[in-house]
Amino acid sequence: MGPPGAGKGTQAKRLVDRFGLAHLATGDILRSEVREGTDLGKQAKSFMDKGDLVPDDLINSMMTTHIEKSLERGFLLDGYPRTLAQAGVVDGFLSEKGVELEAVFNIQVSDDSLVDRIVNRISCGKCGAVYNLKTSPPEKEGVCDRCGADGLKGRADDNEDTVRNRLKVYRESTEPVISHYREAGKLQEVDGDRSIDDVQAEIVQQLS
Ligand code: AMP
């Protein structure tokens, strides 16, 4: 959990590499549906462009399908659940499967750093690697260090108006989910206003 720009995706990519988990990132899955022009992608695009949440029923069926395929391997949810209704569905689905979430991490970052991070963010359309033009640029301009693809660019929804709306949606719809997992005794707070390595080290330490 964490607002847009908190570093969820960056931390998640490192964690899944470290622990051999499936990375179930709702935003990445949706962006790939949009790129491929699927029915789901077509339905989701207008919500994403405005920074609004895609309706729960679409997200829940998409995510439970992905989780089902990753039950054996283990998985990390990145950007899901984002509403209380989604949390109810995923909790029910996992308990039906006899699986429990081990921990929920909430990465906290000040609003000033969030906006700065988001406007300087570029990512790879092929593998999803994320860079920051100021703090962690790619070695060669425009080229992905991770997979070599050319054409790193900013996300369509990383402009100022959309970001402001995404932060508002986060406060209204997603913060209650944090309280839900706090009450369930699963929540671990992480200070995200530090280097990528320091944040990662803290998450790994809390997990172990
Ligand atoms: P993200 O990459 O996590 O910032 O997500 C980008 C966009 O995808 C969001 O602004 C939403 O429009 C949509 N999205 C991602 N995750 C969810 C979710 N769990 N529920 C609804 N919409 C989502």
C-alpha cells in the first residue's frame, strides 16, 4: 500500500526477484490490457486516463484470475486491493483457498516528495522497470538498463491534474483499506522517504 509515487512498484520488483514470487501489479496488468486493445483494456482506459479507479467488479475478476494461477508459487499484490470492496473480495477468495496474506506494507511518503517523484518518473513499456530522471536515471538516455528496450517514457497518467486526482482517490478510497489491515493485525508501516535500498532493507527485515 502507499500513495502514487510512494515506490510500491520499485520495491515490489526487488522483492519478487529476491523471493521468487509472482508480481501481481494491477496497474501494470491494466496498462498491458490497454496496449493490447482487449475488451478489459478498452473499458479501463477512460478511468485510468482521469486517474479514477477502474470499477471493482472488473478489477476483482482480473486479479482473482491472476492470484489463482500464482497460489502455488506465492505472490505479491501491488496496487490491489485499493477499495474496501476489493479487500472484502480478496480476503474471501484467499480464505476459500486456505491462503493468508503474510503481511501488508504501507509505504509512507510526504506529499512534496510524491509530486516530485511522479513528474520525474519514466518507465519501460516492455518490462515495466521504473527510473527517476533525477535520482535513478538509466545508464543510457531513453534505454532500459533491465531489458535493453528503447523508448523509456513518462506514463500517460503522470501529469499534474491526473496525479492530483489520484492522490484524492487514494485518500478517499484506499486509506480505509489501510485501516482494515491495521485492525486485522497485518499492517507494517515503512518510512518511504529514504533511499530505495534502505526501504528495501527495512521491508526484508520486517518480513524475516
Ligand atoms: P498504478 O500503476 O498502480 O498507479 O495504477 C494506475 C491506474 O490503474 C490507477 O490510477 C487506476 O486507474 C487503475 N488501477 C490500478 N489498480 C487499481 C485497483 N486496485 N482498482 C481500481 N483501479 C486500479
